[in-house]
Amino acid sequence: MGTDRSPLRLESLAELARKYLWWSSPDAAGRSPNRVIAQVLELGDFDDVQRLIELLGERALVKVVEHAEPGWFSPKSWAYWHYRLRLTPYDRTPPPAPRRVL
């Protein structure tokens, strides 16, 4: 599952990757845009999250949450994004986050 690879979107994701995936190379946006998006959802400020929504649309964020890998989201963020993106009704508990299998 990937995002649109237009130059503007890739450059915007590269900027966000430099900010939120500081331990990785800026090329991470091109190789793993979903990881960049997840990291912004996990750690991003309001403006950067809004930028993602304007750039990609909420449907792209839904896809990232639905296909998240273990460790991408804290329990608090996992619950927040399930409610915020209407993946879980407010009167229900979100599904368990993906877990690493040892």
C-alpha cells in the first residue's frame, strides 16, 4: 500500500521524514511513505497532521492505520486515530494494536 508518488507529495513527505524520522535518511519518504505518515500521526504537531490531511486526504491516513506494523503506534495514539478516523465507534474499544511475534 503506497501513496501517490507525485513530486510535490514526495517532497512534502521527505520534509516530514527529516523532522519525524531523524534517525533515518531523508530517502525514507520515497521508500516507506507509510512509515513517515505513521510517525507524523504518532508524534506530529497539529499543523503537520493537518498538512498530511490536506496533502493526502483522510483515506490515506485510514489505510496507514489499517496496515500499521507493530511498534508504529503507542496505545494512546492507536486509540485516538481509530476514533478520530471513525474506524471504531465511540462506544466500542479499538482493536488491539499490531504486535511483534517473537
